[in-house]
Amino acid sequence: MDVGIVGLGLMGGSLGKILKKYKIASTVYGYDHNKKHIKKAEELKLVDEICDIEKLKTLDMIVLCVPVQSIINFTKKLHNINKTTTIVDFGSTKEQIIKNIPTKIRENFVAVHPMVGTEKFGPTAAIDNFYEQGIVVFCDTNDSGDIHIKKTKDMFEAMLMNIVYMSSSEHDIHACYMSHLPHAISFGLANTVMDHENPKDIIALAGGGFRSMSRIAKSSPAMWAEIFRQNKINLLNSFDVFDKNMQKLKTMIECDDYEQIQQWMTKANGLNPLIK
């Protein structure tokens, strides 16, 4: 199977590594509009060959590892692909992407979301063993062709990933609370501290807790702005839920109700065993 990866950053570069490692693809092709990314991907041997869009259209599979709006825009260029070419997207949102896939290629399209990531981006962020043992979510597969689902499923199983199925609307709600909201909070925390503290104090006093909370605020602003736009309604709803929790804590502190605060925090402690 010949695979073309569109976008040679963290997700695409790491995909190239694992496809080559397990010999899942006969040849791994790469495409990126950023010439610096192409040069670095070649230096790091993330793919076997760099190709253009016309070559991509002839391959067995095209994997879109670009920001969510770019996924929608790029699929418009693939309207004349072969019926046997599978298109897979790795976007962090699903409902808006699926709604905007051209009808002519909807059967070719398999919407997935590998639930992996770091705050780093670009070809140098590509990681060995990035996908192994991770979760990948397949969405709205009833509208994808059987051969395309099988091809995609076989690839992820060969990558040692665990497959979960759900609707695109369910996915976007879950992804919001477990990924999009935490990123928004981290960006907000970083801005709050920078608005209040001078850089020297931040450097001198930032401890492990702050570093952990603010780590993902180093993520790509361009990529996350698109995610927030596409998952706007769910994100706004999650803000309301989060605000209620913060308001509850504020009220308990104002009332010196520290027993209730301990119970509130003990409930939060229950999350850790669930995600180990």
C-alpha cells in the first residue's frame, strides 16, 4: 500500500515514522505547503519521497494531518480521485469536517481522531512510538465505503492502536471536555499570569504545578484557533460548566467552608485512577 501524508508536522511526521517502522506502507509519500517543513522532513527521513497533489491522487491512501479548516479546504482538491483511494483525516474536530466533505468522495472518506498529542509542532516534533497503544476514534463510518474502512482499520491495528467508534457529535463533545477545554484553560492561565507577573518573577518562581498546567499553552495558536471555531458551541457550553465549578469554589472560600472545599477536591482526586 502506498500512503501519502499531507502535513509533515507532529502527527504526519510521527505517522511516517511508524508506517516505515512496521513496513505498513510500501512507499510513504509526503506533501506540505511549507518548504521548510519539506526540507526538514527529508533530512529526518520522515517519508520516502516528496510528491505533488496529482501524485497523491494516484495513491492507495491519503492521510490529512493538517489543521481542521485546512482539511476541509484540501478535500475540495480531491474531487476526482480514484474510487479505490482512501482519504483519512486526523482532525481534532469531526462534525464540521464531515459535513463539508464533497458528496462525490464521501465514501472514500474515513474520519478518525488519534487521541495522542504533545504541545510541540513541526517536523522536528515527530516522535517514535507516538501512536502505539493509543486510542483512535472512528466517526460516522456508516457513510464510508467498506473497503475504505477496512483499509484504515488494518492500518491502525498494524500501528498497535485501539479503535473506538462513535458519532461525530459525540466525539466533539468528549474531545471538548478532555482536550479543547483544557487547552483553553491553559492558554487563559498563561495569559493571566503574564498579565499579572513580570518575566523575571515567572522564571524565578514557576514550579512544577504551574509548568504542568501551562505546558499545553505552548501549542500552535493557528491550529487551536481553528479547533475552537469548529467546536464553538460545545466549547462555550463547557465554559459554562467550568465557570460554575469555579464559582462554587469561590463561594466556599468566601464562606470559609473548608470542609466542603476538601470534599470538592476529594471528588476531583477520583479522576486520576480513571486515566492511569
